[in-house]
Amino acid sequence: MKDKLIIFDTTLRDGEQSPGASMTRDEKLRIARQLERMRVDVIEAGFAAASNGDFESVRAIAEAIKEFTVCSLARASEADIRRSGEAIAPAARGRIHTFIATSPIHMEKKLRMTPDQVVEQAVKAIGWARQFTDDVEFSAEDAGRSELDFLARIFEAVIAAGARTINVPDTVGYNVPDQFAATLRSLIERVPNADKVVWSVHCHNDLGLAVANSLAAVRVGARQVECTINGLGERAGNASLEEIVMAVRTRADIFPVETGIDTTQIVPASKLVSQITGYPVQPNKAIVGANAFAHESGIHQDGVLKHRETYEIMRAEDVGWGANKLVLGKLSGRNAFRARLIELGIEIESEEHLNHAFARFKELADKKHEIFDEDLTALMRDEAVTPELEHYRLLSSRFHSETGETPLAAITLAVGGAEKHAEAEGSGPVDAAFKAIESVVSSGSELLLYSVNAITTGTDAQGEVTVRLSRSGRVMDGQGADTDIIVASAKAYLNALNKLHAGTARLNPQVGP
């Protein structure tokens, strides 16, 4: 019997710390339900103390997920831990994940605490967390640059205080595999009662080694890996869940562990997270990239045709490729539409909401003969924008672009209930559309990113546009989808503006392992 490797997904917490990737409560719920379908062991639902919105998201996920563990991150403070405890209270299985920095540079420059004070605070944090749950995880932030003797000391203390999981993060992605494995091996050998806890790793990808470091740690005794869908996360991201899971499965000859993941849900999860966050998956991304199972070379094609395993070490269908089958068309009825939304984990708030969404679906079906799951996801994301958050709304648009002529955009917007019209020229129709919008709203925002992706295949596919705007230190991503790329671009720009206008107060989320 192989050991169980616990998959701890932090897409909803660390993944959300990617610039502009903040998610609404409903979007987080949809991702959490997909993680549940994938049978992820632990879902880190957020940082409950960051804001009321984060608290409500964690609590909603704790109420929705029945079979697996829901976790909230907390700094080693009583207030943070109490907030996390309240948020996970409805969970069938709840965990509090508390952390404190342990590297010399962090203790001196950030915490301004002595090593003795850090150990004392960590032990207190475990005690506070155990008032809410017996499932307490402790992380030594920046363990990758911490002194081994001090790590052994603080881990011994928190295990004695009742921590059940010990996480060793490479917070800044500084380690290399042999070094990181040696650190894990030494800690497991040296720390008293090391066999009474689950040893975990959380690796960042600053040097492109997050997956390699995580797998090296698994080979020497780590039995939980913290990772994210598509490797999403701060800076260069985290260890990629799909790569960890498929490496362990594909190389069962060298990894003494197995996961409980339903791998056929990997690609649907990747697509959902990409659509919601606006972070596209690069075509050559392992496992979930569009080219991951493509063969261009004639030699490779010939080999695969003769025997698949000549050039393929995994089957595309095993990770969910080919799952975006045609589900609905223009003749589909309301009940079929409702049933498919439920299967996709999309909540329908009311009959009125369903009727409005169904009308939008029919409009899309008139433009596009084949409606895929990804189309429904994009459509329902647009529908999820509540009126109170939609200060700016596109009412109508007209674009003109002709060879040798300056492109022109004419738009009509609803701005706080008032109707405004504007026209502008630009270097292209998208540029003209954005300038027309700005001539009305005067947002003062800086455009950081403009990205276009086809949601599905075919020339009638919807284009999904991501726009990243920055204003006064706040960064927000907006998404829009339409069969007309220019309309999708205008929707995305307005979506980002609406998020900036909402101005939800939130603590700086750039914390954690």
C-alpha cells in the first residue's frame, strides 16, 4: 500500500494574490465546487481576516463543501485566528492554517521580534486555533531561508502545542531540489514527534522550481503538497496542481505515494480558473496547455499513429481533454439549460435570474450554432454582475474600421443610471472604443494588460478579453465575452472599471507562506 499524498489547493487564497485576479464570492464558490468534483483533499478558501468579503466567501464555501476539508489562513494573531474560526464553523471538516515568519531577515526586518518571541507567538497561535478546531496547520514563513536549528526548535514547540500539519514553505522560491529535500529529510529526522504530524510543502516558482522542489520533498517524506490550478499565485506563481498530480501518477515507479484526485476534472478546472481570473494558460503549459498533447513533427506523428506510447506518457482523456462536448443548441429548452448550469456548479438565484440568462443564451445561440460548457461559463459570469456593482454598462456600440481610414468607435453607456454617448478615433477599433469610454468616465486608470483568447474553436467562437487596469495603487482585471471581439473588449474594460468603482476595502493580501 502506498501512502496517501494530500493535495492542498490554495487557488482561492494564494492564487487570488496574483495581480488583478481577485474573485467574487460566487466565482470562488464555483471554483470550490469544481475542486470538490476533482476530489481535492483540502481547499484553502481564503484569508478570512482580510475583509468582510473574504470572510463571507470562506464561510459560504465552508457551508457548501460537504466531503472535504475547508481551510482559512490566519496570521499568528488572536484576532485573525478568531475570524478564521468563525468562518470555517459551518464546515463538515474545518482547518485553520496559521503562520509566522522564521527567517532571520523576516524576524528582524518585518516582524521586529526575537526568535524567542516568535516561538512564543507560534505556540499561542496553535492554542487559539485549537479553540475552534483540532485540525491546525502551522507554517514557518520563509522556511527556505531559515536556519535549520531554529526550524527544528519551533516545529517541536508547535507540535507539542497541538499542530497536526507542519508546512515548510519555500516562500520566495529560493531553494533547489536537492537542498530542499535535504532540509525536509533533516527536519523529519530531528524533530521530536515528527511521526505524529503530516509534513507539508508550499513552494513558489520564482526560479521555475516549485514543482521540482515539491516532488523532491515528497520523495523524502512530505505527505501534503500545497499547490494551485495552473500554478496561479504571487509573483511567478505556485507549484502547479496538475503537474504534481500527474507526475506522481505517471512516475508511480519512483514516488511512494498516490493521490485521490479525479484527474479527468483537471482540464475543466484549469479552464474555469483561467476564465474567472483572466489569466490565460500558455499553449505549451504541461498537462493543460493547448499543445500539451499535440504532435507537429512528422516523426512524432508517425510514432504516435503506430503506438501511442512512443511519444505520449499520458492519455489526453485521462486529464479531461475532449470533455468540452457540445451540450446545447438554439433548439434546447429551458429545463436542459437549467440542468446543465447545475451540472457546471453554477447557482441560479431565482426564476427571474434564470429567465434573463436563458434569453441571453438564446441570443448567443442565434450567433453561434454550437454552445459549449465554456460558452455557458462566460455567459453566466457576465450575468453574475449585480446591478449595484454595475455602475457602468454598455448599452450600444458602433465601430468603423477601413483600410486607409482612421478607426472610429461610437458608444452609448449607462453611467449611474444616466445615459451618455461618446465617439472617439484610435489607432485601431479597440483603442478607439477604450478612448470613447474614457471620454465619458475619465477614470484616470492605466491599462496594464490587454489579452484576447478564443473560448472554443471555430470562427464563430466567442472571444474572451481580459483587461487589467491600475488606479491609485489598486489593480483589477475585467473580463468580457462576445462573438464580436470589439464588443468583448468594451465589456472587459467596463467590467474592470466597475470593480475599481466598487472599491471594496480589503487588507493587503500579500501575506502567507
